[in-house]
Amino acid sequence: MSLKGFSKAAVRAPQTFKQRFNIGDNTKDAVYIDAERRFQELEKETKKLHDESKKYFDAINGMLDHQIEFSKAIAEIYKPISGRVSDPTSLVVEGNPEGIQACEEYESIVQELKATLQPELEMIQHRVIGPADELLTVIKVVQKSTLKRQHKQLDYDRRRATLKKLQDKKEKSLKDEKALYKAEMEVEQATQDFNYFNDLLKDELPRLFHLEREFIRPLFQSFYYMQLNVFYTLHERMQSIDIGYFDLTRDIEDAFELKRGDIKDQVEGLAIVKFKSTGGKRPGPRYGPGANRPAIEGPSGRLAIEGRKSSDASSTPSRRQTLDTGGSPPPAYTSFANGDSGMGRANSTGGNWGAAAKAKGAAPPPPKPKPARLGGAPAIERAEALYDYEAQAAGDLSFSTGDVIEITQRGASENEWWSGKLNGREGQFPGNYIRVL
């Protein structure tokens, strides 16, 4: 905005405020107000016509491009992955040459289809989007006239208010008489300017609306026929596709289930898709040189024995020796029970725990039993987080290593889901990620 324009805007600011909040005497022309409302709707709908036509043009091109990229991605997946270190069968040459060939045929068909549709899409650009741009350009020019008319109305109302104020003054001085004469001249000039733009817009806006209807009619007809050509070409070309890799004699769902087989069950059987940990303590080696003998689980599945003598193991025939081969990230762990200092955590909770306990010597005797609680409310049970856990679904409770969690509901075992509270949040979490305090 230039300095002159800024000065005019500052002078018109008080009258603009009065007009916005309907204060004082403001000029209102019902005919022009209705024409202005229709013009605003015309501007809005023309902009929408332009945008939606452009989106349709981009959508058809994008659909074909995505189809090509989709076939390329599938072909890359079908290619053999032998020779990679991460592949356990890297010495076996595998692949899907039939699928790769089908992808290449499909890509060729879509490329040909894109070239066929290019003239139709260019017609949408020239016959719909281009004319809509031209109409928007005309509307912008008309907007300048409506803005000019609005400024002239503000000047007209402002001049009239000044003149009325001077006319209502009872005792006028010579200075007031000069100001009154000047105000009358300004009102006359403001009236001529305002009436010119007001009458011009009231006369020509209805003609613009009529021409706009005649302008839009061929656009819609052209868009309709071009859309039919696009859909007809797509349908005809896709209907004629004959790629032997696809079994078109079966129902879509039946063919999909036949191709998929039991892959879903095999994937769900992988341990790595169960939980996801985000750091924290890592379990030590369970078997091999860095681990003690396998854990011995009791009937409850919650006790483990480290390094007990064979005589102790033989004295408890009811116990059974098991190897935990579960796929959960942190293995199961247990707490001391029955005051037996030989009872400890399994090595799976960290190889340094057993070593640290042995370095300290024999465990101290247990303290005397605590007195019974005076109240009838149950004691609050808490647990310490041994690992970071990130919520996998709605209703899960996330926590970090070392957080103290208030347990609200225990699971049947450490391998079940428990419920608890932390920092005002409540949810479920795996029981083998915590240690009960």
C-alpha cells in the first residue's frame, strides 16, 4: 500500500468502524446488496470449479502413475533375494519369474493407457481449467470496482456526517460558515462518485450473471463428455487385459485366499511380531557359556532355581525341569519365596544379577513379620519396571525402566497381562516387564 493509500485508509477508519457495527447513518442499497451477495457466490463457486477440475485432472494422472509405481514395487518384491546376508537361504536361488513378467506386462499396458488418455486430459486442461482461470481473472477485475464503490460509500457517509454536524450547530462563526460551504461541496462531489460506481455495478452485475451462466454451460457439457471418454477408455483397456498370471475365472475373494494360503498364520507365529521394546535393560544369555543351568519352574510357574545342588533337585520330585523357549522380548522372572535363600531370579533377567548376589555372600535372614494393618483397606501393591514398554494398542500403559507402577490387577502369571497406574494413567502391560516390590 502506498503512503497516499495508507492516509486515505486512516481517514476512513472511523467511518469503517461505524459501518461495520451499524452505528450512525449508513447508506444501504437493497438492490446492490443482493447483487453483491450473488457476486460473492459466483466468485466462490468459480474458484471451486477451477480447483475441482484441477484435482480431477491430477487424480487421473496420479492414478496411472501410482499404478505404474505399484507394479514396479511388486516386481522388486518378486525378485530373488538370494545372496543377502540377512537371508537364511541365501545359497538358494529363488524368485517369481511369472510374477515379474506379469508386473512388466501390466506396467506396459498402463503406460500405453496413459499415452492414449493424454489428449483427453489435455482437453480438460484447455476446455475446463483454462476457461475457469479466465473467469477468475474477470472476477478479480470486477472486485476492484466493488472495492472502489465501497470506498466511495465510506467517503459519502463521512462527508454527510460532517455536513450534518455543521448544519446542526446553532451559532456559527465565520470559520464555521466557510467549513459549511466546503462540506457542501465535498458532499456533492462524494455523491457523484458514489452514484457512478453504485449505478454501474447495479446495472452490469446482473448482465455478468447471465453471461456467467452461458459461460459455464459449455464447460459442464465438455467436462461430461470428456469424463465419459476417459472412463470408457479405462474400462475397455482394462477389460481386455489378458495376463496369464491372474486367475480371472475365480471370485476375487476366493482367488485371494487361495494365493495367500496360510501365510498369515505363519507370520503371526513369529515371535518378533508380538511385543516391541524400546530400550532399557536387556536380558542376559539364557544358554551357553554365559548362562547358568536351565531354570526349574514350580507348579505355579513363578519360581526359578539357580545353581542348586543335585541333592536338592532330587528332594523335590514334584518340580519339573523346563526350557522356556517363548518369543517374548524379556523372559519370565520370579521373586523369592518361603525364605529359601537358594531361590532367585532366572538368569534370563540379566546375567549380572546372579554374579552380584554370589559376590555379596549369603543372604541375610528375613525380617520379623510386620504387624497387621489397623484399617481394613488392602495394602497397595507396587512394582518396578525392569524394561521400557511402549503401548502397542489403546488401553496399554507405557513406562520406562525404573518407574514404580501401582498394581491394580494381577494376571494369572508373569506371562499374562497385568493392570496398573502410573502418573495418573491406567492401563495394561506385560507382567514379565516388571518386578513386584
